Amino acid sequence: MTSPLSNRQVRLASRPNGLPTRANWQFTDELVPADAPDGGLLVQVTHLSLDPAMRGWMNEGKSYIPPVEIGAVMRAGGVGRVLASRHPGFAAGDAVSGSFGIQTHCTVSAEQVKRMGFAKVDLKLASATRWLNVLGMPGMTAYFGLMDVGQPKAGETLVVSGAAGAVGQTVGQLGKIKGLRVVGIAGGPAKCDWVVKELGFDACIDYKAGDVKAGLKQHCPDGVHIYFDNVGGEILDAALARLAPGARIVICGAISQYNATSAVQGPKNYLSLLVNRARMQGMVVFDYADRYPQAIAELAGYLNDGRMTSREDVVEGIEHFPEALLKLFSGENFGKLVLKV
């Protein structure tokens, strides 16, 4: 094959204090190899997933995954096309998903193919953006967070914060399919209207417009049986105050706290867990990697039969990555945020 001129990369230049800025990133260019490594792949990256979890990966310290090192290409999942393969499971031209990083091309070793879950994706089954949304990490997070941690029972009330985001939109639709009453929390009338009218939620509370606690009292008269938390902070406290007996709280994320420059705000109403014999459990999607095919098959079926839909917010151009990432923390993105390389 003819080698492209260069691989455009975005590297972590420094650890941010609060919101990341363009100064925290370094753009570099490297020559693209002429062939794949022995047993590995050479991939042209086409689409990259931008997720709130990326902010945590930029911090130094112990977490569920090692931090991105200073000077390293920023970690990100994506979809791309195989340019060259020396791996028996892949051929040139295959569409693949994996952890490519923020770059235009990715050289994948044989060990990385095995360890990091690189897989072929069927673009006839779903678009590249949907493979990064409902059929990607957000969809897997939604599926296992709700089904394994939330343990839904038909007739219960599910409340989802960040309802118009990547994870939230799938959680709510899956909840409806499983027979739940679903109440979303989102920011702004446009998002709330979409959540109800397009996704089929029973109600949606606009946290920017008023009192979330009052909204939960109105829309959850029998209490909250499952709270799927993507935001933390005051909204988590409002949900804790409205729990039903035996409630389950799924701690998926806390986007309101990720850029805090002081101590993270913990739950003030945690004694509601005691009073209601409820439980709060964290979940990390990577723990379910061996079961992704099960979830993908089920969710793809819902997409294809019309019981589920999705929305992606696509930003074009790798050079716009620093500003695109910030859309996650301002609430500016509408749907799953994707960077089209």
C-alpha cells in the first residue's frame, strides 16, 4: 500500500486544573507505516467517541483504569477502516472498532488486538456513529448498568439523569421496553421535548428551569425504584430524597463533579439508603466486556425493529477536538458526541 503522508495526533501535554483548555493538548504528526506490524493492524480512524469519562482519564491517581500519561496520545474509542492486516481475523477494508486514541491512523499490535477488544463491526447493521453510541460503550454501559445493577421489574419507576446524553437515551428507551415508567432529567426544553416525544419517556424534568425535587415529587408519586445517575451533585441528592423502599441507585458517572477544583460534593441525603433499605452501586462498563455480544445483539434488534432510536452530535475535524470535548461539560451536546476525523 502507499503510505499516507502523516498521522495527526492529539497528545496530553499537561494535566488540567478544572476544565481542560487547548493548552493541555499538543498536536503532533508522525509518518504512517507502510504496513501493519506482525500479527497486527494498520487502521485509518474515521470516527472517535468523546465521553465524559475522558476527563477522569486525564487526572493523575488511582482509578479503574490507568491515567493517560503526559505526552501520550489521548485515549478514545473509535471506528475505522483496516488499511493493512497481518492478523488472521481481519482483512484490509474491514470496518473495526477499538481503542484508537485521538489520531487519524492507528498501528495496532497483535497483543493490543487481543487485550483491548478490537472487533469487526457491520456498517450494514448500523452506522459508524451508532456503533459508538447504542452499540458501543455508551450502549453497553446503559444495558449492563440497568439490567445487572438496576435489576428492573415491570411497573417500577426509573429516573435517568443526563437523559438526552449518550448513556441516558439508551437507558430510558430500554427501561420502557422492559415495562418501566421512565422519567428523565435533562437541560432545556428542546432536550426534554425530544426525550418525551421521540424517545418515549413518560416525563422529563428540566433541571435548568426549576426545582428537580418538586419535579420528582410530581412525576414519581410512588417514589423512585431505580435511579440511573450520570451527573452526581445536587440532582443525586434530590433523587435520594425520593427513593422507594428497596430502591437501587446505579452510579454510572458524576459529570457535575468532574471539573471541580475543590473537594467532590458527596451525597447529603445518603441516610435515605438506610431508611428505604436501598442500595447504591457503582458500575464500570469494562467489567462486562465478555458479554458485549449479548447486549449488542439485543440492542441492534431494538434499533432494527424501531423500538429504539438514537441521536448523535457529530463534530468534524480532529483539530476541533479540544473545543468539542468541552461540549460535554457545558451540556451543549445534544445526543452522543462523536468526532468525525
